[in-house]
Amino acid sequence: MIQEISFHEHRDTIARIRREVFTTGLLHEIDEFDEHAHHFALFNPAREITGVIRVLRSDEVPKLELQSESDATDLVFPQDGLIIEVSRGCALKNLTGMPMIQLAMAMQKYAKEQKAAHVVTKTGRKLLPLYQSMGFRVFGRPFYSDWFDDRRTGLMSIPIIYDFVKTARVSSTAATQPLQKDEEEEVLVW
């Protein structure tokens, strides 16, 4: 079961799960966006939180996390409708039932219920084909994230968008930018 939770009541649990999952790469378990985000939790049958994910809404925050990335200042965001940014999705290891798919489906449902026009997030090179198969497209060049230790790991974040309102907004730069080859394992997930 997935439901929205209070950040203030579950701050320690959210930080603990992020710390356990993002063992290399996440620079801060809690950041300046958490206070303003909607947080959702995946519960097991014993009602223990086993996964978390957060949502930022363009109508509630002055800037989304992706708009605050210092190496991604050239990103062009749609100007029409609500933009939902999904980030910090993680679930404890060794869970059954594909928890990340469950969280992703819950976020799609939330975005539809909120009448979002767009959903944005970032991914790594290895997960990009999965997101593209679900209808996401790249909308900017890969960049080093300020919230992950990308510069040390050499893994770049790729900004992706899903348009509920179908329009042709693919910039020629984003569409033709080649991705750099990287052999290391990625930890970036929703």
C-alpha cells in the first residue's frame, strides 16, 4: 500500500531509508526541497515503511530541484500547466513485489489526479531506455547533479519529461546530444 505521509512525522524514517539505499552518491539524506514536498511511503503488510518517494509541484515551490541544478541551467521547462517533479524514490533492498514499479505507478496516478501537464525527473544512462519505453523523453543534456556525488562517480544525470499534454517540444540539442559511455553501476532511481 502506498499513501501520502507527513514529512515532519516521518523525517527520520525517510532519511534512514535514503541512507540505506543510496549508499554511494546521495550527498544529503534531507535537503531544502523536502520541507515543501509531498512525501509518499510504501508500506509492507505489517504497516512498516519500506520505500519512500517525493513530489514537488510547480504551483507550490518557486523552483523545482531540476531547475536548481547548477550544471543544468539551460533546461527549458514547459510553460503550460502543472509540472510534477518526482525524486528521491527508493525502497529497501531485497523486497518482493517490485516496489519501485509500485511507487512509479502511484506517482503516475497522483499526477493524473492532480491534472498535471508534465512529470519531470532525472535518471542515469542505464535506466533511460526503461523510462523511454514508458513515454518519457530527454529534454536536456546530461549534467552532474548538485545533490548526488556525480562528479566523483562520473555518473551523469539525464533530465527526462513525460508530457500528459502531447506536444512537440523536443529541442534539437536535447534530441541529438550523445550520452557518454560509462561502465559503472548507477544508483539513480525515482
